[in-house]
Amino acid sequence: MTAAPKTSLVSSIEKAAAQAGLTLASVTQGSDFHGEPTTVFELGLADSSNRSLKLELSHDFDFDKPTLLPEITAHLAAEAKRLRNPRPECYVTLGGIPVAFGKFQWPFHRSTSGADTYIVHGELDLADGKNSGLHAKVAASVTVTFAEIVPAMEQPYAESFVYNAIRKTVDFGQLEFLKSGNRQPVPVTTRFYSRWQKKFLFTETDDKARLEYLLSKVYWLSGVLGASKPVWIADPKDAQYLNTTEKDLLRMANDEAGEGLMTVDGEFAAATPALMARASEFQARLDAALSFIKPQFNEAMRSGQANM
């Protein structure tokens, strides 16, 4: 049985999208992990770009808390800027691995194994431009206790910390990229949140680490994947991941523009030939990072050398 989208929900999303510079292209019914109805919004840039994003909410979701609507408006404003990237779904890790997030089945669902957790499934693809097919199927889990700090267990309120927890799990060497395989767990725990500071904390970084991150991001997302088109530097997802501010990321990008490694236009930066000339350096970092996350003991077992 088809459930008609709630008029109040559609009206609220349309208003928030307009404030963010987005247009509502369509509203359709989807289904969550348990087959319950969801409302799926397709949103696009107001300048008629052919790029769009999908926002999926529980069918009965309501903006019943005063902070919910402002937060979704801020989320959509960030999405509008990220949509201007050549590959909006792509990010990099601190180790220098370009990744693409996709096939996320929002919203969260309660665990079917009896654990006291919320789960969301998705996939992480290696996005180095070589179409290797290497990817990681993930199951990000949030405890019921941890969920109490989240305004709502829905995509716009959880996507940032889920994506960053996945990136951090890659940094830990606890996700492997494969051509096939089962879902790999990503526990999103209180170790990623400071109740004292009331914010998520994923990685303590200094200027050197942030600079390496920015250069890697512009090299892969602008230079390799984007034909040197600009990418958004002042991304709050990255600021949260690196435990810094969007302003600081822009400062560092402008410094590198002075060195001739990127060109900066407002909050966006594009790779220069000087940056692309360092391809071997970025490839070496990628190879090292992929080697780090590949369990070496598996090779012995795969070749039949393991004594089990």
C-alpha cells in the first residue's frame, strides 16, 4: 500500500531547500531496511545543473523539536555547495585514499541481531580514477545511549559523523577494500564525541597534517577526478573530521595558492599543473595507505600457507 508523503514534511523540506539555493525536483516513496515507507526527496541546484542529491527521511518524520528545521537547512546549504564539486560524493582520508560514498540505506534501523544499536548500511568505493572495483560494504552502528545526543536518527542529522567515523575507521586500518565481501562493521562510539565540548572529535591534527590533507584532496578530487575543476575547501564535514574550522582550511588553501599548487576562488580551489606534477608522491601515499589497511595474514590463508 502506497503512503502519500506528508504535506507538512514536503512543505518544510521545500522551504529549507529554497533557503539553501536548491530546488525540489521530485518526491517519491521509498522503503527502509524493514520495508517501512520512507519519503525520498530529489534536490538540485537552482542554476539548472544536472547534478542532484537524494534526501531520504522516515515517512512519519516531523520537525517536532525547535532545532530540527534550522539544522536541516544548514545541512542542505552545505550540500548545495558540495554539489558544485566535480564528484560531490567523493572525499579523501588522512592517509591519502580517495573514496566515494554511496548506496546508503537511510534512515537508521534497529539491529536485527538483538544488540541495542541503530544500524545504517552503505558502501565506500576506492575512487582513484582506475575503476578497480575495490570497495567496502559497511554497517555503521550507533548505540542507543549514543543516539541520545543526536537530534534525530535521520540522514541530515547523522550523515556527517557517520561518514567521518567511516573515514576514521579506514585511518585505523580496520576497513579493507575488496572486489566482493561481507559488510564490515563501523562502530560509532562515544570515543568520537566530547560531552564536555559537546562536539564530535575524530582526529587531532596539526598544520602539517591538514596541509597534506588539503593537497591530497585537491589533487585527487579536482585534478584526477575533476579535470582540474574547483572543489569546495570550506567543507564542514572536513572541518569536523580534522578537528579544525572551515576558516582555517581556507587560510591554508590560500597559502598554497601563493605557492602555485592550487588556484583559489572564494571557498573553492582547483589543482594547478604544479600540483599535478607531484602525481608520483600522491600515488605512493595511496599505495602505502592501501597496504596498511590490507590484513597481511589474509595473504597466507588465501595462498594455502596458513597452518590452521
